[in-house]
Amino acid sequence: MDQRRSMVRAAAALALALPLALAGCGGGGSGSGGDPTKLRVLDYYNNDPDKPVYTKVLNACAAANKLTIQREAVPGDTLIQKVLQQSSSKTLPDVLMLDNPDLQQIAATGALAPISDFDLKADGFVPGVVAASTYKDKLYGLQPVTNTIGLFYNKDILAAAGVQPPTTWAELRTAAKKLTKGKQYGIGFSAPANYEGTWQFLPFMWSNGGDEKNIATPETAAALQLWVDLLKDGSASKSVLNWTQADVADQFKAGNAAMMVNGPWQFPLLNENTNLHYDVVPIPAPKAGGTAVAPLGGETWTIPNTGNKDKQKNAAKIVECLNSDENQLLLATERQTIPTKLSLQDKFVADQPTMKAFSTLVKDARARTGELGEDWPKAATKIYTAVQAALTGGAAPQKALQDAQNG
């Protein structure tokens, strides 16, 4: 998901229970006829600044290929339900954007065509991004940009306290405790009972060897214990149980949190406070020398099975254009995201030095659906359920994880 939106998507969650019933419903129909040079595009970039950015790039791609597009941008929490309805009524668009963890569930319905059918490849892309767009060993989408989360820190607050940015869990706990005083918390993060809470917990779980196939392990329990300890120490506000990532950014911007877990989409908000001096490092690893493993966000562009081969070939031109070197760099720069082609990372960081930590993280980052595919939402629900139970004191981390795993 593009993480600047809340990951609370109740309507989408309900709709995602339907894909198996709709399997094979993705054929042609009323949505696939007409002039093959006129394409319908569906995405969820319906707000500024994303909406005008994609309007510009999509129109440029269309013009370069002598095509015209009719674009529909809908709210993020309605996209999946709309796609499933269109699949059932055979009115799918010609080009479809999907939040990357949703791709496999939609591909499972038969609504998408493998992009290899149109000679599109993902050679040289970040491996985790390719995994997110792959279903049953076939590539179904190309993702021009991605995002992830890192550890932001207030340079002035840390300097005044004589604290260096932490690189290990022990350093993180010590630093957060030292940086907590008065109304100022050492660290802020987002832990609500929804996918946003899972997204924020994943770097801690994965970096310690935890695994979504079975969350009731000592490795995941240790990661959850770290979060519990931060609350017990008073280093993090109990409000993290309800804070969105936007709320966390507001607290950090106001100086109420010395550090926070968040993503690059917060840069424009933070930069509104010219007195705020901050930087970003990878989320601390469990031990010195360890590697932080973060989740990959962002959206992938697909070619639905409309049944109109001519339109599909032209749709492939739009998808290919969106993923050109030029457009990856443009989209990454204008949307505070990271290009997905490894060959572009050095140039991008040279031009956007504040993105260095995120560029480093995405190279080893993982797709949320990489292991469980279309069953990922079930695991995500178990994870945030366990996190809530442990942080509220309802159960010790291991018990909370066991209960959620068996639930």
C-alpha cells in the first residue's frame, strides 16, 4: 500500500472474501470493446499531490504512444470492491493499479493477464517488488516506485541529550528512555488494530527472524516484547495503540517524540516546520551487525483480462512507460518514494540525499505477500491482534501470539 493512506480498509477486507467465488470472471465484455487506442485506467490516487502527478505522467505516456485515456481515481478503501464488481460484470478497465499486497488475490480470480504475455519483464527490479507482483510464478504487474519505513530522529534533541541514533534494539531502548522527559516521549510508532499496525511491526519481527507462516515463535515474541518494554518504560505513549502513522508524524513534528518509525511520505509535512532538524536511519537490528528487514509498500500496474487483445497490447505500452527510467525517477522524486530499478538507486540518492536510508532498506526489503500470497491478510490480522493484546496488557507476548495464531 502507499502508506500515506490509512491501512484501515474494512470494505476492502470484506470484498476480499469474494475472489474465489469470482474465479474466471475476468473475461471480456462490455468493458473491452471500442476503439483500441482509447483506454480506461483505474487507480486510487484521488488526492493531492498524487492525483496531479499521475495525471501528468499517464497523459504523457498516452500521448507518446498515440493513445488517449479515460482515468478514474477512487478512494483507496473502495478500489478492491470496485475491481471485484467490475470483474463479475466484465467491465474491467484496460489498465489497473493495485496496492501491491492485493495483486495476488486479484490475480487468483483470473482477472489479470500475465504481463509476460506482452513482452514486459522486471529484470533489474528490487527483488521484493518482483515477488509482490508475482503469482504462481507468473509476473502480473510492474511497480515503478516503492516505499518502506525507517527510524526518524530529531537531531537537536538527540544532540542535546548526547545520544547517537540507535543501531540495535538495546541501544534503541536505552536511547528512548534517556530521551523521555516531561511531555516528550523517546519514540513514537503506530500500533492500531489494523494493517497499519502490522506494517509498522514487521521490521522488528522480520529482522529478528520472525515469520508470518507461524507468528507464535520466540523470535516474534522477542520483537513484541521490545514494543511492550518501550511502553512499560514510558518511552512510548500508550496512545500508540490508536495512533495512525500520520498521528505519529504530527507528534514528531511538534517535538513530542524524539524518534519515530515512519516513511518518506511524511517529508512534506515535517518540512513545514523549518525549526525541525531531522534525519533518518534504518530501523535498528536486534544485534550489532544485523540487517534491518523492512516491508515494501507501493502500487503495481497491471493489465486486466478484458478479452480485447489490441487494447491489452496498448495497455502494456502504458505500463511499460510508467516504468521507464525517466518516469521512475520523476515519480520517486515528486512522490517521496524510491525507484524500483536497482540501477537507478545511486543517481536517485545523489539527487535526493534524504532518501539514502530508505534506498538502502528497499534493497533487502520484503513483499508482504512473498510467503503467503493471497492468504497474507489473514496473517496480517493475526499479527495486529497479538500486538494489541500484548500492548494493552491482555496477555504476555508469547501467549498473545499463540492465541492469535490459533484464532
